[in-house]
Amino acid sequence: MNIKSEKGVTLTEVIGAVTILMILMVPLSFIFTTTYNKCVVEADKVAARQVAREIMYGDGINFNGIIGDLEKSNSISSEVIINDDGCSISIPSNKGSIEYLYDSEDSGGIIKYNGNRINDKSSSGKEIKVTGFNLQKILKNSLNDHDKLRIQVKVSCGKSGNVEVESSYRFPNIEK
């Protein structure tokens, strides 16, 4: 081994190597942060969509949602009461004593099911806001058609923006 050897790296070479690394790292870090932000937005959209579906179809444990309660009650179109602004629905029970009531708060906030909030926080802890809840009864226009209920729910959570879920329920065609 030669102690007097002058092999090494100059300052110019170190600066050049660091510059090349920076040129490579800036786009890579941009890709990672953009991907992370998109994942956060998509997770918020999923949480909002889940709450909108719970309002319509239920969570399978505590309540059956609007469509499930309509099927359970076997009610016909004239028995279901929708208020004038289309923001609440009262579904009679086939047992006669229980009535399923979905109502939005005055602020448009949370949909209530028989007075209890359905969901106001996502699994990530972000606040969920129901920004629109609209029910529309569409009466049959021919003998072969059925009365139906159009349900539209708009929900936002975190950075999701408004997520809209729409469905309809066809009432049984019972002639009185």
C-alpha cells in the first residue's frame, strides 16, 4: 500500500454526483406525493360512497336502509309519506307499531334513522356530511308499469368532493 497515493474524489465530482441525484429524486418525490394525495382522495370517496349506500341499502346489522325497509314493510306507494321538499320519508311497518323514518337535519347534515344518526364519521375519523338527500315518487303511467321511488344521496368526506349515489325501488303492483 502506498501512503503517498493521491487517489480520491474532487469537490467538483461530488457536486456533479449530488446534482445528478437531485435531478433523479425530484420527479420521483413528485410521483410519490401525487400518488399519495390521490390515494387519500380515493379513500375519502370510498368512505362517502359507503355511507350513501348504507342510507339506501343499510349496513346489514342495525338497519336495512330505505330500500330494505320498503321491502320489509311490503307497503304500496300510497302508504309511503314523503314530505314536500323530498328530504324525509316515513315508511309504515307491516307490524303496525314501528315506523321507519329517514330525515335529514335542517343544516342538511346527517341523515337520521328513527331519530338516530346513521353515520357521521368515516373509519379514518374524518367528518362525513350528507350534502343532498332527495326522494321522488314516480307514479305509474300505464297498466304494465309500477309506481317507483327514486332515491338520490350526495355525501362528502374529507377531500372527496360530492359523491352521488342513486337508486330506485319499484313498489308492488297492488290494485285496491
